[in-house]
Amino acid sequence: MATHGGRATLVPSGATDKVVPVLHHLHGDGTVSVLLADDHPLVGAAWQAPRGEVATMVELADQAPVPLREPVRGLLWITGWLRALSADEARAQAVLVAEDRPDPRLLDVGHGSTLLLLAPASMVLADGESTHPVGLEEFTAATPDPFAEYEAGWLRHLEISHTDVVGALARHLPDELRGGHLRPLGLDRFGLRLRVEAIDADHDIRLAFSRPVSTAAELGAELRRLVGCPFLAARG
């Protein structure tokens, strides 16, 4: 989720309205760079706060790569302290962001836009499987899933060109869910996630692989096992 970037909103302490930043970036150490217009009230609040910091929550939404009626497949809530950066700090931070995410809007830092930095105090991850806290050390020690870069393209290809394969996966569903519309939802080293769009509600299902995988060949073999082709799986 952190690698994908997703859609971000900010909720300052005591506020009810969410703030959509011009740009955001979640760094590997858990800090979050946020770009806002110079005249945004949150920028003024940060400069005027007693310690120069505003308690803020960043909500990062993980959007499914295929069109679903409920497109958000997970949320990461990061609560911490948001502060505006000095001119020198902002330039240095913009360079760090650009190394991971080149974006022309970073050129507006100091020219109509202000770069702020959120220092995390806590993280909570929620998806269709569970909701649980994520320790900062756990987050910083994590590495991106080996298929994060390719997941969106593969799932869209599965959705458009291999509806027969998606249909074959229905054999793993509980009987009460087999009448729903089955959609590919997620893919990682541990398994495949499916969304069942039923009349009453949506249901997310994880089909676990027999072992964690890290290469395309291993992934292909596990997917063929799930579909029910043992001979092809052996060849993989």
C-alpha cells in the first residue's frame, strides 16, 4: 500500500472536514511529506501552533486497479505531528521525494506551495481481512511486495482477458457466495484476493498460496494450482 501511494486525505485534530493535499509521499521511515497551497488554513495553523506542529491523521486509501463498485480495498491511518518546513528543509525534502516520486508539482515548493512533514506516532492498517496496529519498527523494516510494481497490470489483464480463469476460482468460495460477481482484487507473495459483489454486500476472500512466492514462474505455478490444473502446475 505504501509503495502504490494511493489517495491521501488529512484530518487535523479537532477538525471534521478532510483535507486533500496537492501531493503526498509516504517515506520508508514512516514520515509523510505533504504539499499544500501556501494560503491553506492548515499551513497557517502549523506555523502558528505553539510547537510548530499540529496533531493530524493521514488516511491513505488503497484503490483497486480494476473498476469495482466499492474501489477502496484497504486503508492505512497514520497519526502524528504535522509541521511546516523551513525553506532549506523544504528544498531538501522535495529532493528526497523526487528521488522516489518525480513530480513537476514539487517545483512549486517555495513558489506558491508549502511542504509539510508528518512525524508518525501510530499506524493502523485495515482491509477486508482485519484491522490491526502496525508498529513503526515493523513498518520501517518491511520491504515492498515483489509483485507490487506489476500487480495492477496483471489484475487488469486477468479481469479483461481471462474471465474463464476468474470463474474457475469460484470453486474455492463458500456455497453462499458462489452466486455473486467474482472480481480480481489483489495479488501478493502470499496469495490472491477476490471481491465477490453480491446483491446484499461485497465480500473479500483471500486464496492463499501453498508457499510464499517471489518470481513470476512460482506465481504462475501457484495460480494454476488454484485454478485446478495440477499438470500445468507441475510444469510451472
